[in-house]
Amino acid sequence: MNPEIGHYALVLSLAVAILMTAIPIWGARTGDAALMRVGSTLALVLAGFVGLSFATLVVAYVQSDFSVLNVVENSHSAKPLLYRITGTWGNHEGSMLLWVLVLAIFAALVALFGGNLPARLKANVLGVQGAVAVAFLLFILLTSNPFIRVVPPPAEGQDLNPILQDIGLAIHPPLLYLGYVGFSITFAFAVAALIEGRIDAAWARWVRPWALTAWAFLTLGIAMGSYWAYYELGWGGWWFWDPVENASLMPWFAGTALIHSAVVMEKRDALKVWTVLLAILAFSLSLLGTFLVRSGVLTSVHAFATDPSRGVFILAILVFFIGGSLALYALRAPMLRQGGLFAPVSREGALVLNNLLLTAAAAAVLVGTLYPLALEAYNGAKITVGPPYFNLTVGALMLPVAFAMPFGPLLAWKRGDLAGAAQRLMAAFGAAIVIAALAAYAQGGGPLLAPFGMGLAAFVVIGAVAEVTERAGFGRVPRATAFARLRGLPRSVFGAALAHAGVGVCLFGIIAETSWNAERITGVKVGGRFEVGGYELTLDRLEPRNGPNYRDLAGVFTIRRGGVDIGTIESSKRLFTARNMPTTESGIRTFGFSQLYVSLGDELPGGGVGVRAYWKPYVTLIWIGSIIMALGGALSLSDRRLRVGAPKPAKKPKPAAEPKVVAAE
Amino acid sequence: MTRKKRRLLVISGAAAVLALSAGLVLFALNDTIVFFRTPSEIAAEGTRPGTRLRLGGLVKDGSVQHTDGTHVRFVITDHGADMSVAYVGLLPDLFREGQGVIAEGVIAPDGSFAADSVLAKHDETYMPKEVADALKKQGVWKEGEATQ
């Protein structure tokens, strides 16, 4: 396909996006139903054009069309097909195009599945989404056009950064963008509601599925990025508090707060002003993340080659959307009337606490990420805010969240019974103490973080189970009745419990890995052996190999435990010839939930190689827990009351749909 | 409880949580930030031993010595001053003589630098931003110039 088609489709997309911004909003203002309906059509057309443009770029990559500058700079004909495809978004221009594609897809989804939305709200939502698309399409066309040609075309490309030649690039950025950009819909809903000046519980019901979708994808995206960095960078770390990781974590905190506060708004008509603000903040933080990644103002593992004009452009977009939406918010928020009253100890109160702590965590990460920038602008001092800061602040804010998590769902709306909830959590608490004691015994002295953290994690997991069994009434009503009630519980209850359990599982992994990991850095010759975490490794051989676009030096190790041979593990040092760039391919073996991790260093003078080996107990639980969280989100989404297109609940009687565990008053 | 009282209770609870977290942030910032320095700046300021720093510059040509397996010594230079660095561990993939590097660690009593982490970037033409800025100030390196 001709790259000019892609370029042309992109220009057409801009025109469509401009119409999509103007027409439906105008229609909503004048009450013209026909104009409002045009929005849906335009959204589909926009997705079509952006999709065509993106497909053209993918084809240019697959065919190694070296007349396109972007392909020359980031591809190589010897690269395997998968990496030629994923290389499309492994660079600044292509990844921005993916960003806009996801934006257009979400707008199209609203057009397709938003049939139950009031016409005016839908028109305004699509209009706002169109405005975001206009800004980013302009950005691509003016500063980051991926379709620029080179004359004469070179015979060979410069290859993709070897770090990115990995299956991770196929998974992590698309998932992350589905999360990041997914929050544009909640943002559009918030701004649309503010434009109308009307907002009610129904609004929260319409927003929740979108917020949940974006949140689930963002959770997966962050987790997959973490696992990718873990095995690819060869340092054995799974979270670095890198500015770009922080940029994805901030919208995650805000989004997590949003999906919780939206529940309060839907059920109790309270916290409206706050929920709208969170919807704006979640996307604003996503935009800020895009700015931080794309402008290169911060040193980061993710920074592509940068260009100051891009940074200024994105900053302008940032100021327009964040400033504009917040100004509109300040203007309209006082008009929103507050509903439902509640006592401090109540379901609402617990959710407010959750929101406070999550937003405080987002703010702490924001301060830590931007403080170096601010200080340098102020007095030129160059500083780094490193992991100790983030571990301390985020850790201290998340511990109470974890502790309060099992209590929240057991409290009644309006006024809860804390003592009652605590009583029902006795079993979970007892189990947590047992786990903590076991952990302390296994550790045999040392800091108390591990036993405490593991006990807390167990409390969260068992507390999540307790919530479901409590709702079904196990132990209070006959077992058959309880099972019947269990089946009658709405899916969103199971979804929430599953997501909460996922948090506990993830926490367990984090605590176990941080407190109990073993590291060994050593030089070893062929035949030499060393020990890490109770495993003995012998370097059997070092063998050179050749790949399609690299040369390899692989080290093969035999693993023994208690003298018994239990397999081999291999790690290699890889030199990518096109860029003359070395990478480390770490070797990982999974035993249960734990992993043995080996990465090869340089060859040492006098023979042998440097080796870094780790024993990482329960490390996989970190990602498994995150996946469980996302699954919980998906399960909630499948609840028919939340389903986007669902008209009214089925007529089937549901006696146990919202059982009052505690009499409300 | 009256409506007003309830609201007051919720708001003051929120204010307390926010004040606590603000305090936490300030305390943590005060305690954990690490300054970036170049060898010339350290030579000029005479930073005390024991101070935690990020030291940036170029790896001086011919200065890398592997003493014993994983013990490495090398010199970081900004062409104004040199500083000797000791590090135990594996050097990153892109660590090369003549290239930009950042070492984090503390200044030892003998005036050398004991690094506990060494960073080189994932892109071979990349130079850590702090290092690039510092070298530009020294007039050693210009924008757009590859560093090999």
C-alpha cells in the first residue's frame, strides 16, 4: 500500500474529527436531534480513517518499505515478522498513531453501544472525544508524521532498538494505551455533563463500565510492562519508580478511586462533585504521562529521541484540556446538588477513605516525579527522587488501604456497624495471624516487615472471600439457602471480591520478593559453581550462537538442589549487529510461584564471565495478583446491570440481589 | 447527628488524612533526594565524604580495571576533573569507555567514589540528560553528536 494513502487518511481523519467536535455539540446546544445523531456516524468514520492510516503504516513496516523515514529508522529487513509489525509502535510517531487509533476506537464504541444514553449527553461526549482527537491528530501531522519519505531510499534500515525486539512490545503498549486512552471516555462524560450542567446517579451508571474497562486494561498494561522490564532488562527488578512508570501509576490510582466513588454516586447519589473531578483527573494524569514520555523532559528508560517542539505542543494540549476542563468544573460544580447523607462509619465513609488515600498516593507520586523538574527550573540544582521516597510514601498510604479493604464491603450504606464488621472478619484476622506467625517462623528473626505484610495480604484475600460468604449468609442460614443466595448475588459483588483478593495476592508477592529475595553477583569459569537461595548453579558451557539479526554468547547452567539435578537454565549476552548494541537475555526458571533468575555479564579478563543470579520467592504472585484484579474488573463488567447496552434488569425475580447483611437503620 | 455535624466530621477527617500525607511527602522528600554532581563540581565544592550522590560524566578512556571478578574500578571525567570510582557488580550492557554514565553511591574517605549502582542508557547514542547538560556547560560535547 502506498504510504501517501496513510498520510491522506490521517488528514481526512483530522477533518472528520473537527466536524465531530463541532456538529454534535452544536446540535446539543440547539436541540437539533439530526445534528446530534451525526456524531455517531462521524465517530465510526473517524475510526475507519485512523484505522486505515495505521494499517498503511503496519504494511510499510511488514514490507520493509525503506522509502519511509520512520521505517528506515526503526526497522530492518532481517527482523522477524512479529517485530516488524510491533516495531510500528516501537517509536515515537507510530506510538502516537496507536494512541489516536485507540482514542478513535473508544469513540466508535460509544457510538455503537451508547444507544441507551440520552441523545444530548451522547452528542456532547462524542464532541469532547472529537476535540481530543483533533488535538492529537494535529500533533501527529505537524510534529510527528510517520509517513515522511526519504529520497533516495536506503537499502537497509537501522533496526529497532534491540530491547524492544520482544513479545512484550506486542502486549504492553496496546494494553497500556487501552487503559490510558480509555479514561478519555470518562473525561468526555465528565465534560459533557458539565457542559449540560446536569448530573445524576444515572450518569454514574453510564460512566462505570467505561471506567472499569479502562481501569482493567491499565492494570494489565502496567503489570505486563513490569514483567517485561523484569525479564528484559536483566536487573531482576520489577518496578523502578521510573518517571514513565509513575506516569502510568498516577492515572491508575485516580482511576481506582473513580471506579469506587462512582459506586457511591450511583447507589447513593452522593460524592457527585468529587466523582466528576476524578473523571477529569484520571485522564489529565494520562495526558501528563504522555507529555512526560514524549517530551523527554525527564530521564527515563522510555524516552525516545526527542524534539523540543513536540514537548511544547503536548504541553499546549495539556494546558488546554486540563485547564479548560477544570475551569468548566469550577464554573459548574457549585450547581451540582449534593445528595445522600451518610455517617462517617458507613460504606460511603469507607469509600471516601479509600478515595482520600488513593488520591494522596497519586499526589505523592506526582510530587516525587515533578519535584526534580521544578527544582531545576527554580535554582538549577539537579536532583533525583529515588525509590526510597516512593516506597516510603506510597507504602505508608497503601497499608491503611489494604487494612481497611475487607471492612468496607461489610459496612452498610448510610450507617455501618464497625464492631459488627470486625466480628465477621474474626476468621480472616485469625488466619492472618497464623500466616504472619508462619512467615516469622520461616524467616527466623530479622525485620518484621515480611510477617506483618504477609499477614496483611492474607487478611485482604480471606476478607474478600468473607465478604461473599457473609452476603450469602453462610453460618447464619441453612446451607442450601446460602448457596441459593450465593447464586443470586450480582456478578459485580464477585467482581469486587475477586479484584480485592487480587490486591492481596499482589501484596503478598511484593512483600515476599522484597524481604526474602537472594542475590548473588560473582565471576565464574566453565565448570565453576556458586549458590543462590538454596540452589547450586554450575556453569556447564559457554557457547556462541547466531540469530537472524544478532550474535549470541549463551551460558548454560545446571541447577541442583540438595545435590539433585533439577534442570538447566541459560542466559545470554546478545549483540545486535545492525546497531552494534549488546543486550542481556536473562534466564528464568519458575518453581511453584518463585523464580530463579540468572543474567550473564561481560566476559572477565582471565577467563569466565560475570554472573548475576537471584532467587525470587513468590515473585510471580505480583503479576498473577494484578491479572486477578483485572479479571475482577471484567467480571464486574459482565454484570447485566452494568452492561453498556442493557436496557432494564430482567424480570426474573432476584430476592438476594442486594441482601441487607446489616439492617441499614 | 445533624447534617452539619456529620459533614464537618467527614471534612475534618479528610483534612487530617491529607495533612498527614502532605507531612509524609515532605518528610520523605527531605530524607531521600539525591543530588547530581560532576567531578568538576565536586572538586570545586569539596563535598564531604559520606554524602550520597549521583556522579555523572564520561568513562575515561583506558581507565576501566577489573580487579577481581566482579570488582571494577574506573574513572569518570568531565574533562575538567576526574574522579575514581569503585564498584562491585556487573556493569550494564552499554557501559563503554568514552561513553556517558551515571554512578550512584557515596564519596569514600580517601576521596574516591564508592558506587552501588552504575547506569548507562539503552540507546547507544544516548547520553543521560544530566550528563549531557553538564558536558555542554563544559563545552566538551555538542547537541546531536554521537558519543562513541
